[in-house]
Amino acid sequence: MHFTKMHGLGNDYLYVYGEVPPDVAELSRRLSDRHFGAGSDGMIYISPSHIADFRMRIFNADGSEAMMCGNGIRCVGKYVYDRGLTQKTTLSIETLSGVKELQLQVVNGSVSAAAVNMGTAIVSDDLVVRTSLADVTCTPVSVGNPHAVLFVDDAETALVAELGSLIEHHPLFPGGVNVEFVQVVSNHELRMRVWERGSGITMACGTGACASVAAAASKGHCAFDEAITVHLDGGDLHITVGRDHAVTMAGPAETVYEGEVRL
């Protein structure tokens, strides 16, 4: 099986063009292992779509299937354009959370970045989550997948691993949840660290950055209809949330290497 390792701000996946195999959960667990596999946050399969230009399916490092990946979808755009599978710079991508639109930024014949119309963020009332470590207040946000946004004084010292794991599997979130630890730097800047459902701590989470800005704007921490820079462990994303909660995300997409594995 041929695969391409790509990343958006260090949020890395193994990309395969073709139909999803029956044993994809076991395959994703095996190849995602950073000691005995290729090493990644999961696998993304790209295939033709009946309702969009292409379809993507995302499998986390634990084998579970994700609905959407903001960093991953930018890399899908780069994959299909750089390989000549399309000449379009505006693409529609089918995901489990609906069809998303990509605007590709092409430099010297290859994609360097992309902007994504992420749809509408749904921000819910705050919840108090009681855990064995601490009781914390979070803001639930859906961006096609579920997020719990925690505002903290210092993202660097936040208990991302300890609290992230407990909140991901908390009974309040029966399907699991992505957990963002967000520090408000200014009204145009956020610092975010993330515990991703099914993958643990990752360098970046595109949908998490969108959820964080939506929650911050709803609370008055930052402005609607203006680009907000979100500083993640792997770099920066630029997120705009309208007053109607429509979300646009812009950021880079990079290829790491090509590989083959015997199945």
C-alpha cells in the first residue's frame, strides 16, 4: 500500500487514495504507532465522491473514525492538486460532517496553504464537568464534531494530558469529545493546546481552533468577523467567526514523505 505522510502544523496523517479497507481500524492503529509504525495521528482515505469533488474519511490513531479534521482537509486539497487529480483551486470535499469548501493557495505549481469554509459553529451553554482531578467549567461547541473548550490562565501549564483524558471519556460526552485548553492573549490572539478524541495530545487541531474562537467570540474575549490568530504547538491558524457563527479557517499544508507498506 502506498501512502503519503502529510501534516498541517504538525497534526500529521497518512494519506491514501482509494477505497477504505475492511480492516482500516487495525491498520490505522498499527501504522500510526510512532515506535513500530510510520507514526501519525491517524489515517485519511481520499476517494471520488458522488456529491462533491472528493471524499475524505478520517481514522484516528486508536482506530476510531472521526467526522472532520480541519488540518487534514487542507492536506487533502494539497494531495489532489499536487498529484494532478484536479486542476481546480476551489474544491468541495465530502466529510461525515457535510460538504466543505476549500480555497487553495498555489505557489510555483503546488499548494502551500488553504482556506476552509468550516460551516456553522454551534456554541452551547457552559457545563461543569466533575472529574477525579478537578471540577472544571467548559463551553461545548460543535464544528461538525464535538469540542469542550476550557479557558485557562496559562495554556503552557494546563493539565492537558491529565484533564484531557478524563473529559474525553466523561459521561457528559457519551461519544467522546475533543478538549481545548485556551488562553486569551488579546482580543485578536488565542493560545490553544489540545487533547484530541482518539489521538491524545496533538500538535494542532483545526476544528479545535475554530471551536475555541467561536467560544471566545461568544464570551466577548475576541471579535466576530475579524481574523483571530490561534497559536498552537505546531504553529498558527487564522480563524474568522461571523456573527452568524459561520467559520473560516486558513493555514498551511505540507508533505513530509512518500512510503509503502506490505499489508
